[in-house]
Amino acid sequence: MSAPLIEMRGITKSFGAVKANEAVDLSVAPGEILGLLGENGAGKTTLMNVLFGAYAPDAGDILVEGRPVAIHNSADALAAGIGMVHQHFHLAPRLTVLENLLIGIPGKSGRIDRAGGLARLQEIGRQHGLSLEPNLPVSALSVGEQQRLEIIKALFRGAKLLILDEPTAVLAPSEVDGLFAALRSMAAQGLGIIFISHKLNEVRALTHRCVVLRHGKVAGRVDHPASTTSAEMAKLMCGHEIVPPTREASTPGAAVLTLDGISTSGHAGTPLRDVSLFVRAGEILGIAGVSGNGQRALADVISGMLPPKAGTMTIAGKTVAQFSPRELQALGLGRIPEDRMTTGLVTNLPLADSMVLPRIGTEAFSRKGLLNPAAIRAFAEEQIKAYDIRCPGPMVRAGALSGGNLQKALLARELAFDPKVLIVSQPTRGLDIGAARFIHEKFLAMRARGRGIIVIGEDLEELLMLCDRIAVMYEGRIAGTLSSADATVARLGLMMTGAGHTEEAA
Amino acid sequence: MFRLEARSTTPAWFNLALPLIAIAATLILCSGLIAVAGAGVIEAYGVMLSASLGDSYAITETLVRAAPMIFTGLAVAVAFRAKFWNIGAEGQLLAGAVASCFVGAIPMPGYLAMLLMALVGAAAGALVALVPATLRVKFKVDDVVSSLLLNSVIYYALMALIEGPWKDTFSGYPISPPIEDSANFPVLIEGTRMHLGVVVALIAAPLCWFLIARTTLGFRIRVTGENPEAARYGGINVQRVLISTALLSGALAGLAGVGEVGGVHFQVMSDISPGYGYSGIVVAMLARLNPLGVVPAAIFLAAVMTGAEAMSRATGVPAFLSDVIQGTALLAMLVALLFTAYRIRRVGAQT
Ligand SMILES: Nc1ncnc2c1ncn2[C@@H]1O[C@H](COP(=O)(O)OP(=O)(O)OP(=O)(O)O)[C@@H](O)[C@H]1O
Ligand SMILES: [Mg+2]
């Protein structure tokens, strides 16, 4: 075999007492798509940041085409032919697609070579089916298009190895197919690719080989992902089997949350148009749909961030008057936002502060305007234990936690008050299977206790497993609702495109 | 070769070490200027130190100067915690001074006059701060610009007042009539200028700390400052928090003016504040926005100011050095703050 494109040898990297990577060996051959797997906090991102020059390793070497190289920053990495698409994109929103590509690329005699850039952009588009309108500002691009731009940017700079850190976490299922086609085409032309994902079916469909990390060390390698089962991979990642939870049959009670004729305006996304729905006690209602069809507005209305223009909402028989987060909370609504980092938590403050934030004014945490620091700390400590939130303690910066642990913290802060209804968006986005399973079990336990849950999501498999009924959103309306007995991926998929309307089944 | 690397946690001793390092760096940098001015560096700093902290009288003078900067430092620290960018402490101070001077000139029992001066002065400062806060909350006007520009508005309004209706008809000087003698703040140490307002300032700092660290309003201020979207999602009325913060911040700055009128000058003139409002920004930054740190930071700047005058007399180095030290200290602190987010790492030993 020829020399690998990239080889990492004995990479070790610690953050204080945490060994994020320990003696990791990894190589990628030209034309190979390597899957990098591991639980939340296993060290995948850290390892890739070492490769891309964001962190200096404590020990270990990086070889590019057999030659040792020192990578101190992203410029070194790019010069060595390594490109990376981070989960949070690094684009200038006011500049156009083409301008973003040309940033930092010296043209002839100090001038920007627009024509040359445009030609390269079109060439890359033709080669891999990655086309973008060159003169559109980045702020007008969808998340999927921004990701495409990041990939094009890496290719533009001559990357021979492309690192993608959880690229599919931000994509709609339909966009994933396009991404995979492009990645396969790049690999066919000799590019090496490192692909990180928690979705094992994606890993099995796309990658040629996998490396599994656990607690910073290589826990195993998978040579034929396509012929390995998800369960086997999960076991390598977690060290034990993951059993899917079962949804016991149950008879739902009275409606705990009802929307009647809700319409919205003045919202960045698609507005709601005459949306009516309900969720009953002991029931999980799923909201499916291609993202951008009003799910954002729906979540914002129900969680009190966006007062509707028309329509009413009732919680446990009481009509909502103000649509403020505080009022809804008082009526017994629990809320878990889609964007944990920006909407859920305060990353620069102690974790405990984020965990008590929505209820800081209640008797539990303060009295007559004075905080009760002991109670706040005790609450956080209790939840950290109960939900197995992995962190050094309640006073750690919330931003230092991994995605799965952040989600557990948000879940804990709501469930501790046993809400009558819970609204949650993308509950397991970016979570490893173990953490996702844990969250699913909590939802099912709530359902068994007679609580209502609304899950807004794009992962149809997950919705089908959890939900008693699934409503499909299309262009700001409810296109139809299916009971779990009638719902299949195919039928839901059809309804999501605005075809086949189905009447309320219940 | 060295490079910066993001750090995830900041060790606690940084809070103390950073300002000290920044101050040390400032004094070293400014020693170059002293040398250029033709004086001995050690001698010049020696004079500064002894003139500001060398004996008990010098210490009281430094404290008297520190008092207004404690108030403006607290005003800025509280505002910046909520990311309400109040650059207007100077104007709020002036408003507090004018308002308290009005009240102090009305004959009434002394204790009542003092209390009313404080209340009215604080209210005037709060009212001024309300302007940029309202503009920001209602119309998304940048608070840095509006609060800064308002300083000039207030300053020239004050000038119009003392050149016009308040002008001393007897002497013709542009100064306000003095407040009643009974409204003069009591001097606490015989033979010094150490007045009641200084003690109030020293008490205000721990009170502000308590407010930020231990009350729900303080919690809301902190959360709003760090992440307004999460605050809103968590049920905090972000606009109300910004307005409350502005009122509090303006009131504190207004009290700085009250102290100058009631305890030091007993009237209002055009140079009643040598930029105490702007110094408050330096103080708050050196204190890392911690109200308890405001006291030593203000005392440091006050010592530099009193010391610089004596140094100027003794060595001929212009007293403007005190302004240079202030500015340099702010820049040094901003650079030092970089190290709370990043660490320096040696790389390239193997290359
Ligand atoms: N900058 C940092 N400072 C301190 N600790 C860190 C830092 N970055 C990561 N860690 C810790 O290192 C470990 C590995 O984190 P890393 O982000 O690499 O995990 P990951 O495998 O990418 O997880 P996920 O699937 O959740 O993205 C975790 O314990 C994490 O808390
Ligand atoms: Mg990661």
C-alpha cells in the first residue's frame, strides 16, 4: 500500500486533568472515507483540532504523505492540504459566496482575482455537484448551503484531506443525500475524508473504515462498516450493549395542551397559518416536517417567545393570556430549546446558574429578591447526580460541558419540576446513542406518568419510535396527522413534500 | 515561538494577579516618559508614593479623591455586567452635582439637606442614564455612542447654567452659589478633608457586590449580560433588566457628583470633575467589574493623581503623566484580560 495521506501517531492531549486524547493512532489513505466514532466527550473534536492546528498535542506526530509536519495553526494545516468543516461555520455573513472563498487568498499583484475565483468555483461545482450562486450574501444561505460553502472553501484552498465534524447534525434528511453524493465523488478523485457522526446508519452507508474512540483512547477499529451492525458499533463505543426502549401501549387522557387556529407574523422563519393541534395526558405528539416549514415558529409560540397574531392556546384547561415564558411555566409547561448553546444555557456562567435560570424568582431558589446560594448549589448537585451529568461540579462554566451533557442539564432543569406538558425541539441532535437512549427513556417515563410531550424533530426513525401520533408541518400549516399505527417513513415523507393530505386520525 | 491557545477555565488567582501585572507593566512603560522628561524614575515614583500614601494626611487626600471614582467605578462595573455600555458616568456625575447643589442651597436642617441632596443627585444621574438605555431598548440605538455624546450635552448645559442664571453676580465668576453651610458634609477627621461621603462610597462597594452576587436582580443582570437570548427564554424581561441597570448605574454616578458638591467644593463649577466619569471606566476594568475590586482600583488611580501633582512640583515632570498612566493602565488591563481567555504556549521546540 502506498503511504497514507495523513497519519497521526501517538497523539496525546490533556486539558488539565482530562485526557481528551491518549496515544491515538489514525491514518487516512487517498480516496478513503474514514469514520470517527465515539460517545460525547470521547475526544473526536479534540483530535481533529489537533490535526487542524487549533491545539498543540502534548505528544505525538503528524505525518502528511509520509513526511512529519508541524502544524501550529490553520494556515499550516491548509498548507499541508488539510481542510476542516467545523460544526459552527466560520463565514463572513455580509460577504458573498465568492468573496468568502477569496478571503485570504492573494491574487496577482495584490489584487483580488475574481474571474479566476469564479472559474474555480464553477469547476468545483461541476466536479462534485456542489453548486452555489456566487453573488449571494452568506446571510441569505440556508445552513446546508453554508456547509456546502465551507466544503468548497476547503477544496478551493487545495485540501487533500477534508475533515467534517458532525456535518449531518445540521442537515435535513434530504440534504444528507446530497452531501454524501458529493463526498463520494471527492473520494473517488483521491481525496481523503474524515467523517464524524453519531448516526450509525450514516456511518455504515458512507465510510470505508472506522476508528472508535472511548475516553480519549482508540477502543476499536471497524474495517467493513457496511457489513457491521449498528449494535456492534454501539457496543464498541459505549463498552456495553444499548437496548432500544419500548413504548408500552397506553390510553391517553384529556388534552393538556391545545392550539386553536394559531397564526403568526413578524418571525424570521415561515409563519404559522391557522395551526390547530393538541396533545393529551400520557401521549407523545411528534411534529415532523422538512425544516423551515414553520417548526421554529411553532416552538416559539408554545414556549412563549412569540405571541401569536391570532388563535388561542390552552394548557391544562387554562387559556394562555400573555404568552410569556414565565406565565407558561407557571401553567405547567416545560421547555427545552433547539439551540442549547445560545438559547438554553449561559456558557460563561457556572452550570448551576443555567440550571436554575427559568425559576430563579421562585421560592425554591430565592426569597424576597435574595438568592439562596445553598439551595441553588444543592439543586444543581442533585440533578448532576440524578442525570449523570459528567462535569467537574456545579460551579464549572456551562460552556465546558459536552453536547450530551448540556442536553441532560437542560432536561434535568425542566423535569425536576415535573411539568404537565413538555415541548422539545431536536431532543437528541448531536448526542451519542447512549445519551439519546437516556433521553428517550425519560420521555417515555413522563408519558407513563400521564404527562404530555411534543417533540419537534427531523429524525423520522426517532419520531416513529417515540410518538403516539405524528403531525406533519408543511408551509406553516399542519398538513395532516397520523397515528403511530398508520405512520411509516414513506407516508410521512410524502406528506412532508406537501402531497397526500391526511385527515386527523383520532 | 509562542502562540495563543484558547483556555477553558480561568484560575481564580488571575482576578488578583491580572490588575497587579497590568499596573506593574504600566509603571514600567511610563518610566520611559519620566526618563525622557529628564527626571530619575525611582525618585519620581518615590515622590508620587510618599505624596499620595506616605502619611496619614496624604492618605486622607487620596481617599477623598478616590471617593468619586469609587462611585463612577461602581456605576460602570454594574452597567458593564449587564452589557449596558454606560460611557456616560461623567454626565451623570455632573447632573448629580447640579441637582444636589440646587437642593443644598435651600435652607433646611442639615441632615435633611444631606439626605435630600443624595436622593435628588442620585435621581438626576439615574434620569440621565435612562436616556441611552431607553434609546437602546426602544430604538436599538447604540448605547456607547448615545451615553458618550450625552456627556457633552450635560456639560454644556451645566456651563450655560453657571454662565447664566447661576453666575455669581458679585464676583462675576462662572460658579454656582454655594450650598448652605449646614448642608456641608461633616468632616470625619479634624484637620483633613475626609468627609462623610468617602465613608458612604466605601460602604457602597460591598453593597453593590451583594446586589450583583446575592440578589435576583443581580442574577438577572449577570445572565442578561452574558446571554440575553437565554435570559429571555428563561423568562427574564431583558428590557426591564437593562432599564433597572441603567437607573442603578446612573444613580451611583450621580452620587459621585453629590459627594463632590457636599464634601469637597460646596458649589458647582465647570471643572468640578477632572474626568472622574471616564476614570470610572478604567477603575471598573482594573477591578474586572467586581464591585469589591473597585475600591483598590479607585485608590490606585487617586494615588496616581495626587502623587503626580507632587511629583510635578518636585521633579518638573508634567502632571499630565497621571493621565498617561490612566490610559496606559486601561490598555495594559485590556491586554491582560486576553490571558483570561487565552494562554501562551511555547511551540516549535521540536521544529
Ligand atoms: N477547550 C477545552 N478545555 C477543557 N476541556 C475540554 C476542551 N475541549 C474539550 N474538552 C474536554 O475534552 C473531552 C473531549 O472533548 P471533545 O469535544 O473532543 O469530545 P467529542 O468526542 O467531540 O464529543 P461530542 O460528540 O460531544 O462532540 C471532553 O471531556 C471535554 O469536556
Ligand atoms: Mg465534538
